[in-house]
Amino acid sequence: MNKFKKIQNGIKISLLPIILTLFLLSFGNLSEQKAFAHNNHTNENLSEQKAFAHNNHTNEKNEYMDFQKYTGNRLLVFNDTRVDYCVTKNDQNPKFNDIAIEALKTWHDRIVEVTKNSEVWDMTMHIFPKNESICDGYVNFFDTPDPAFFQLTGVAGFSHPQTPVANVTIYTDNYQKTLREMSQNNEKFWENITLEEFQAIIKNTKHEQYDLDTIKRVTLHEIGHSLSLNHPNPTDGDLRKAPGIMGYNMTYNHIDTDEVLNIVKAYPNGFAKVSNSESIKLDGNYNKKILTLGETVNLTIEIPKQEGKLPPAGIEVLIFPEGTSSLKTERAPIKIIDIPGQKQLVNNSDHLKEVNSIMAHWGSSAKVLSIQFKVIKEFENADMIVITHDVGGFEKQWFLKDVLTVKKALFSDELLDIETTEQKFYLMGSNPNRLIEKETAFKIKQEQLFNEALSDCLINKNMKKCSNEIRLNDFKQVSSSPALWTP
């Protein structure tokens, strides 16, 4: 949909000022951008890291395995359970600082109320801190935006998802009302105005300020994005009628329970720092993997083809959640076996549930066993045995001591009652979360390309001609082959 055209038409037909504030541009997206968010921050650009890991380990010919957590999506990862937002830029109105403080407190109190956990969240707003190193996020107030495409789309607030901290920006001037009034007094306003004139009006004209209630509503909305939330997905597509603080209904000021639970899904262990240790080499040193109770996990084991050696025909994984000194295979409470003529899955303990597995062949380069499960009971120092069977009847075993621990999450009780991810197993090419990631990632790129082209056009032509010539849907996604990896 052509955002610029929507706004232009909205101005022409004199939409109410409250409707004009609804163009809150934010790329932060949870329900529609689950995998994308997860990709960007849970594993710090997972797709690029995984491709690197695949190439790295394949070239080294090391057998290895990865644990990939599916805890929901993190648009950003805060340092710990203490979350510090800061206001560092606000030269307009000291009342905006109070709005920022009140908005964060509103989120804090609602999260505590829903989770019934008053200890995990320690959220504080600092006004002009002396040391900005404490800032996990920023809420800053400006009169009007600088980027041309922000001006054209009429944003009142923006939460940037691709930054290491939570950057929230609130634009406080109702410059759209100024443009609407100018167009009402000049029938050829949109036909004759140039981009330079348009920008000059926005940046240099004295505009009426949004009322404080509207600025508060926008601030609550954008902080919600910074906490990992997305716009809702109303059945009729009209965000102005959607409930919740993440909708565009400016008279709806209540944070819904589902919105808080979506944050819990994104941060099941509070705002815990995510460590990205290397893959576990089956024949080398490794660090213990620590999972959180309630998480859904993918365990991926890859056996690259060794030059001059028979490829593995199957892979067997035995898990001892409580650990064992004997590591005898017949005593393993959890067995995932995928070898020719024998596909077996045993789950005789109460540590895991929803265990699924699948074997994949990546051409002649590697064999991969991917296992998905949900951890529902705490355990420490789990031992594992990984066994490969080749076509000659030989097997190779790796004994992994203290390789896995599951700790209690701060929101475990909540997590065990709600879905954190798809509970079916998918390969990368068919995983709906991955498809959503790919599609949503392109939506951001599509809007960027559209706005760049629109800005270029407006240098030589008027807005009416450019909006007719350049349409968002003209920018198509170029398909490419997926990386050789299982999620």
C-alpha cells in the first residue's frame, strides 16, 4: 500500500487530527516478525552466523552440534533484569520528561500485575544521566523528523529495531495539520509543491504541538515496540480499530494482557543477556549449554563428509538429563535414533516433551539430524552420547560430559501455559517462522526502496506525479536459494 498516497489523500479529505497521529512508523514487529526479530537479536543475526558456522565447520571437517533456542523474539537484548531507559535530548518541554517517566512506569506496573512477579522487572527512566553507559534504551523528543521519508509518511513516533539499544524517538509537532490547512486554502498545493518546499514547511514553519495525551499515547506505543512488541493483526486490517496499546486507536490507553504475555515470550528469563558460544565440536573442547525452562529448542547435529571415509548412514542421540557415570546406552531415558531400518524415539523421563526429529542430507557434503523439543523440568549437568553409523556397519561414539543444563526461568509458570513457537518440526525451507522472517525482512527493505525512489522523484516532479508513478508494490523481492542449514 502506498503510504504517501494514503496520507496525501487523508490530508485532502481533512481527516481528524487524531487519525493523523496514527501513522506511527515502527519496524519493530513481534507477531508478524517473529523469526526476523529472533534472527536479529536472539542469536545476533542468526542467519549470517549460521551460514558462517556451516562453512567454517564444514571446511574444518568437524562433527558438531548446535542448540538453537526458540524462546520467542527479541528485537533487542537488555543486559539483565534491570532495564534503564534514558532521556538525553529534549529541549522543547520539560513535561515530555514526565511523560517518558510515566509511560515506562505504566509498562512496569502492568508487567508486574500480569506476571505477578514484582522482583524481576526493575525498569527506570533516567533524565539527562551523567553517564550514558547505563542506558539500555532511549526515549527522546524532537519537534519534527529529519529524514524525508519520515516526513512524507507523517510519523509521530519511531522505535528503531536494528540498534544495540532501544532507540525510541517521539515527534511532537502536528505538522500534518499545517499541511492540511495549507492544502485546503490552495487547490493546487499538492500539484505544485516541490520536495524542498515540502521539507521547508515541515522544518521551518511553526506548527501546533500535539496535545500531551496524544504524546503520552505515542510514547507508550513506541516503548512497547522497544520491548519487542509488534502491531496487532486485525482481521479487517484496520489498526485504528485494533485493541491494545500497540493498535492505532488513540483513545485506547490500556495495555492488554496478551501484550504483556508477548513480552514474556520474548524474554522468558527476564531481560537476560544471550551468550553466543561456538558450536559444540563433538571431538573437541566445549562449553556447557544453558537453556531456560519452558523453552523450545532445536538441537542440530551435523556430520560433514570426510574425504576418503564412508559417509554416516544414521545418527543416534542419547540424553541423560540427570547425568550418569556409566553412560550405558540402554539406560538412556531419552533416545533419538535415525538409522536405516530403525527410526526410534524414546522419551521415558519427564524432562522433555514434544520431541520431534528428522534426518536431512545436504547433497554429498553433510548429514544432519535435527531434533526439536521443549524442556519442562529443571536439570543440571546432563550427559549425552552421539553415535554415527556408516554403511559398512561401523559406528563412532562421542561421550559428552555435562553438556547441558536447564534452569528455572523467571516466567516459567507463564511460559508453560502459553505457546512460545510452532510445536511442529520443519526444515528451514518450509518452516513458517522462517518464511515470515524472510517476508517481513523484505517489507522493511521494500519500504526503504520505495521511499528512496519517491524522494529521488520529488527532486524533479511534484508529489502528485510521483505518487502516481511510484508504488510500493512495484518493488518485488528477489528470490534466492536458502542456505544449507536446518533451523
